[in-house]
Amino acid sequence: MTTQTLPHSATAPNTSAPLIKRIGRAAYRLLERMTERAYQQHKPCLRNNFYL
């Protein structure tokens, strides 16, 4: 078996995004979960007050 050299971009996995992008995605997912949880907790109040 022979050893081949690959360009740097070929050895890095495609999922390795810059740190700021990973932080942004994680923050967005957290915000989505928090928003959904708040909606679920206040759903009865929303239905009664705003007839949703």
C-alpha cells in the first residue's frame, strides 16, 4: 500500500465549519427550543386570551 499526500482541504471533514458559524447554529437551535418551550408552557393562556 502506498501513502498518498492529499491537499489540506481534502483531509479536513466537510462538517468542520468555522467556530463562529458553529456557535451561531448552536445559539439558533437553543433559541428555537426555548421559544417552543415557552409557547408550550403558555399555550392555555394564549388560547383563552387570544382565541388561538
